[in-house]
Amino acid sequence: MRQFFISVVFLFLFFPSILHAEKLVFVTLDTPPQTFLKDGKPTGFLVDIVSEAARRAGYSPVVRIVPWKRAMVLVEKGQVDAVFNAGYNEERNKFLRYPDTVLITEKVVALRHCGSGVYFSPDFSDAKKYIGGVGRAFYYGEKVDKAINEHRFKRIEEVPNINLNTKKLLLDRIDFFFADYYPALHFLNKNNLFGKLEVITNSDTGRPVFFSQSDTYLAFSRKKNPVAFRKVSAELKKMKLDGTYLKIASRYLPVLDFF
């Protein structure tokens, strides 16, 4: 008993933050490599970044990966503290506090067979001869959605996920498919597909062509205390400036193009 008492006193004296840190609950969706479950535990570079920002602000982070609609309901009702990887719109702004620091800029690319020569410009003026693939109910940004609705491609086919789009591309049933940049790179790396598939690039610069870009945020519920919002947002901004953000993100992807 005496030894237990001494141990407790030691913790209070030397590690008070461990014992008193307020818990913050964050929710997000499953989008590897940003966020995913590994052995039942949330991981990914955005999970690590958000958790580190919370710890630096003096809080104990808890991250839960849930379906996106559920995440929005939980944060709107104030049943969790914040949601991340959330885009901005006026409707969400009614129940979310958005910081001035972007968490990540999502970028939509198109994947093709390596060396196939499939190419179309960001204005889709030369895309009419190509058959493309998309994920069913996926949102690729206003520009891509508009191009699809205006029938700027020969045909667009929907499938449930990137796995099926990849299979169709490898079988030459489609010429390309749209995907979010970071999940696409993660998928290619994980499945040893570099050398078989590649992102459509600009022939002059060698850089990926981004057909749409949208900022997402670590946004806090307006029903929760605004102090945590200010503190965690400030730490996230510092992490981008001091290189911590990029250092964490580079553990998960074979490239360092995050901005």
C-alpha cells in the first residue's frame, strides 16, 4: 500500500499532465493513408498529426473512424469534440468551427497505364476520346463533376471502389480513372503497382495534373468549449511551420508533395 501511495504521489508531482489532461474525441472517415484501421487501431498520417496537435495543446486525444454521415451527426450534436478531413460549406459552418489553417488539400488525379500516352488537359478539352472510371457516390470536386455531367468524355463508368477501377484499367476496359491523390499513391505502393499504373502528368514539368483541389480542415463542434478549438488549431499551425507535419506525413507515402 505504501509503495502504491508513493507511486501516485510521484505521478502527480512529475507527470501532472498525464493525470489531468482533458480528453478530446475526434471522428473521421476511413481514407488510407490519411486515416485507416490497423489491427483495430486508428492510424494514418492525419491521425498522427491531429493527435500530436492535441497532445501539444495539453489534451488527451481519442480518434474514432466511423462512416462519414455518422461523423457529421456526432459532431453536429456535440457528442464528439471535432471532425477532421472536413471540407467547408455554409451548412456545416452552422455547427462547426473552422480554423484558418488547412489540414490537407485534397487533390484529384487521373491514373493511366504506364507509357500509354493517355492525356487530357485540366479543362477537359481533349478528353472526348477516353473512357474513364469513377467510384460510385465519390465526389471529385466541382470541375470534374461538371465535366462528367457535360459529357466531356467518351464514357464514364462507375464502380464501388479503387480496386475495381484498377482491375478494369489493367484489362484495358477503361483508359483512366479518377482518384484522390494520396490514397491513390498509397494504393499503388501497397499493391506494387508502380511501373504498371501512373498518374497523368504534365509533359513539360513532369508534375501530376490536378483536375480538382479542395481544402479540408480539423473542425470543432460549436456545441463544445471553444478553448480547445483555439489551442489545438494554434498547435497545428506551429507543426506546419516547424516541419513536424511533413515529417509525420512522409512516414506514410513514397513522396513528399503535401502542399
